Amino acid sequence: MKKRKDQAVQPMTPVVPPQLLSVVDVAHILSIGRTKVYHLIKNGDLPTIKVGSATRISAVALAKWIEQHEQAS
């Protein structure tokens, strides 16, 4: 495949998949129990992703949640 002179070559940016954390991981990071994490999820405070029957929390979503709660206190 030949490149035309008027076409700019776009550098490819690597795709980094989001890091998904388990409820146990989140509990450990926040230094709280699993039950409290499930309570936050049930109340809609902590957004989740379902992967089959597994519940996962995006590391980015958790960081945003922490940041929001740091500002609120």
C-alpha cells in the first residue's frame, strides 16, 4: 500500500485497557470491609462493571470517587 504525499502519517497511540478492581481490592485500598463496599455499590455511590457474574470497579472511577469525597469532607 503506497502512501500519498498529501496524507500525514498519524502516530498510533497505545491502547491501555482500564484496570478493573475486585470488591476485595477496593476494600483493601479503602481500608474498609467488603460489606461496606457492597453497601456503597448498592446505594449507587460507587459505579461498577459486571463481567459475567463478577462485580468490578474501574480504578479510574474509584480514584474519582475518592477525589469527590476528599473535597466533600
